[in-house]
Amino acid sequence: MFNELTSSTINPSLFNGYRLLAVDDSDLCTAQNPEEFNNHFSNTSNAKGYNLLHLNAMYDLCNRIYVDSIVQPGRKEDDGMEKFIISACTWTVFPNEDNSTWKRIYTKWLPTSEYELADIPCIECFYPLDHIPQREIWVPIL
């Protein structure tokens, strides 16, 4: 739905000829309903449990819009994402402190560094709250 809408309404901005897309997945809590088998989870037989939906969303970083998404039952094994083997590479790692980190990497660090981007995707890492930093951006370089 988003894909059809956005492709018909925008002429996407590119960064150095590339469209920058980020994909994120999240679990969404919904109203507790044990009759929804595909969405209901319970830790013990006497616990109320909870219901989850799973959301995968694709976001266009340059245009600041969502371009596609899928919502699936929480128990669905295959989230529709494809396995992608990343070749061995040298990485530079940035703490992802706020929403401007990507912009700083591409507009300030990369043009003034001695490096070029490798032809593989960047990785955004999210760590549990007990790790510091909580988020990092891994940029493949040559």
C-alpha cells in the first residue's frame, strides 16, 4: 500500500545517486485476547498473557517517509525478511545518538574522510539497555 502510494506521489530525493532505505521491525502489543492463537502469548497457565503483532516497516531516510510495511501475527515464524550474507569488510562504527547521526555520516564524515563506501549495506545495531552505547551505526568502508 505505502509503496504504491509513495511511488505515485513523490520523485524521491537521492544521496549521491542512491536511495537510502532503512528497514526496522517492532512488536506491537494489542488488546489481550487468548482466543487469537496467532497473536496470544502466555508464560504460565494461570497468567493473563499478552497479544503481539509484528511490524516490518521500510523508511526512506532522505525523503522522511515510510515507503512500505507489513503487519503479521506475532507467532509467525517467517517475518518475510530475506537472509543476506555480508562479505568480510572493514567497518567504521558510530554511536547513534540521535536522528542526525546518519546525516552527519553522509554529509560531514564521509566527504572529508579518506574512505569510500563499500558496496554492501550499512548496519544499524540496537543493544539492550544495559549496553553503552545503546545504538550504533556500522558503515562498510574501503
